[in-house]
Amino acid sequence: MGESKLDWIPSAALGSVPVNHDDAIAISPPAPSTEGEPLFVPRAMTTVVVAALGVCVLVNAALLIAQLRFLRAADGSYAAVQREMWVGNLTGMRLLAFLVTGIVFLRWLWQMRVNAEALAPRGHRMKRGWTTGAWLVPVACFFLPKRIINDIWAASSPPDRPRRTDALLTSWWLLFVAAQLLAFPSTSRGPLSTEMAGAALYVLAGVLGIGVVRRLAAMQRVRLHG
């Protein structure tokens, strides 16, 4: 049978290890960035991203509790008015937490992409600018960022198992997208049941997101430093 161009990784990279699964990419030892950026795993920023995601988890958990308390309050009562105010305040806090988390996460992800390009120069299906831009495109933001992260994940994974996805990564993304569809972070509120489901999904997505950040950072640290 004939071999495609990607059936074998050059011997200089992996000693002619056969690669025949759909998710494989050609991974080589770390090479200097073509644009001269430093290659490193930002430990401090990784900690900040994990902490920011932790805050999002706590805020959404508090919002879910406030929504449950509001649901149980008698209509028109003083307790209902107070609890509704708490729901509104926590919804605003969630928006602020998401904005801060988004900023630090995208800065962290950019460095992950720089590192990944050095590990797999031809393993990325989209230009680097989409690392941040893909999150801003309506509708496309539900699948393009995952495509980019998949490529970073594959470049950062062990050379003998260069797969573009992982159960943890996929579960996080599905929960994150479902939460966005149910309760997009804003100061406005929809049906309470939908908001409660969205808050619960954001809690789960946040916990898995912490795992994704920690694992990706650990994989790149091993690939870059051995």
C-alpha cells in the first residue's frame, strides 16, 4: 500500500515512528520560535488563570444557591425581594469574573500557542491571530477556539501519542458551550430554570477548565524541558 506524506514522521524527529491515526500530527523536538519569542511555560500566569477560574466556579456556585433561595421564596415577600437583589448582584459579579478570566486566559493561551508552534511548526490549521480572534466571532466562537486548542494540545502531548483531543478537553468544551447557550454571561436574566441550569454547567465547566489548564501546562513543561 502507498504511504501518504503524513504516514511517517521524519527520522530526525521521532526515529521514523509510524503514525496512522486521524488525530496525529508531526511533532519534533522544541525548536526556536521563528519570530524570536521566548519559549517557556508561564508558571505565574498559569496560577493566575487557575485562580481566576476558581473565582468563576465560586461565583457561579453562589449564584446557583441564590437562585434556589429566590425560587423558594414566596412571591412578593420581602425575602423574595432581597434574594432577587442577590441574584442580580451575583449575575453582575459573574460577568466581571468572566471578563477578567477571559483576559488572563487568552494571554496564557497565546504563549501556549507560541510554544506549540515550536513543537509542531506544521501542526496548526489556523493562523496564530485566531488564538484570540476566534473567541470574538459570533457562532464560530462555539467551535473555532476548540479547533485551535486541539492543535496546541496535540503539539504539547507526548511524541508517541500526538492526539488532537482528550476526554477532559472535550468534556470541558461541551459543558462550556452548553453553559453559554443556556446562560450567556450578562447582567440581564432569562427564565430562572434556564439560568440555574447555566450556572450549574458553568460550575462544572470551570472545574474541568482548571484541569485542562494544569494538564496542558504540565505537558508543555515536559516537552520543553524534558
